Amino acid sequence: MARVIVVCGLPGSGKTTLASALAAQLPAAFLRVDAIETPLMLAGIDVGPLGYQVVQEVAASNLALGIQVVVDLVDPLPETRRLWRELAARTSSTLVVLECVVPEVAEHRRRVEARRPDLAGQVVPSWDEVRGRDYVPWDEVRDGHRTMVDMTDTAAAVILARSRLSLGG
């Protein structure tokens, strides 16, 4: 059975670092919403929910082939979180959600402020934009189960995530 592995959290929390490491180790398709939204925005398209919808359909195509997917995105709202549960049900896949956090505010801020774009034309958010964005705290009754991954120590975080996915340390 294929898996949908959603790696989510606020910008600067280490999502892309964790998601890309897991995708390489599984192997799995690596679906990064930034890689879809950035060129659309550069083309003058108001992305809205489109980026998430495109990633979901690309994920469904891979899952139909039996290829598991690692999805890298903020996933800030109950509505966006519901999409992944629906996708898993529609494709008879297992859903695993890993929410990246950096508990110490000063460290999270340092990471956000030090972050540089890694995609052509990408604009990364400022600390004020990260702090001011809509991000509804997770509620397991409403949003389903997720494993919180403290990204303060990246190596330890990858080990935790691998163990959650039963890949060993």
C-alpha cells in the first residue's frame, strides 16, 4: 500500500529539509508546493488554493502507480488538512503527517531571517509575515493524527521521522 507523507509546518520550520531527506531515503516522489506555486506566481497567476490542488492531483497520479509521495507544504488550515485525508481515502493509501516545529521562537526567527530562496524567482517570507500568517493550531479530533517533529536538531528529527515511517535510524 502506498503512503501519503505530509510534511507540514510554518515557513522556516525545516519542512523542505526533512521532506527531501525522507523522499530520498524511501524512495518516494517529492512534491513541494513551492515548486508549483513559484512559477505560477511569476506568470502572474493568483495561486490561491491552486497550488495545493495541483500537488494533490500529482500525488494521486503517483499513488495510482503505487509510488508513495512526500508532500512538502505549510498546510495551515483545517480545510487544507482535510484534503490529504480525502486523498488517502480516495487512493486507499496510508496517511502519515509530520508537523515540523522549532519550539524556541528566537531560533525559529533566526532560521526565517537567514533563509534564502532556493527556487528561481522564489520570494521567502519575512519573520513578520511568518508570525502574521493564518496557521490554525492542530487539533487531532478535527485534523487527524500527526507526529510533531522538533526540527531544532535536524539529525535527531530525521531519525524520529524515519522511526515513525519504520525506516530505522
